[in-house]
Amino acid sequence: MLNTKNSKVTNVEPFLNKAINQISQLLTLYEEGSATTKRKIIGSIFPEKPTFKIINFEPLESMKD
């Protein structure tokens, strides 16, 4: 339990257990998750909007003919 001077006693153990469980299963949650779940996971790791920059693009050999 967490005691602070001017607040009620709060039991944080269930929240910690849930967080630890989800972090330990992060790879599985990502691999099996929906697009929305994947966005949430990536957003929690990278809080700024990620941008992707293509530096060099070449067509595949099969597309050259």
C-alpha cells in the first residue's frame, strides 16, 4: 500500500501487477494485436508522431522489364 501525508491509502498492487503482466507480454500483444493495438503500443514507446523518410528507392529487378 502507498501512504502519503495528505491522501487516502491506495492499493496500487493490482495496477502494478497488470502493468508488469502486460510489459512481460509486449511482444505477444504486438504480434497478435489489431492495428489499433499496435498503434497504441508504438505510441507508448515513441510519444512523438513517427515519420518515415525514404532515402533511396529502386524498383525490383522483376519490375524493370
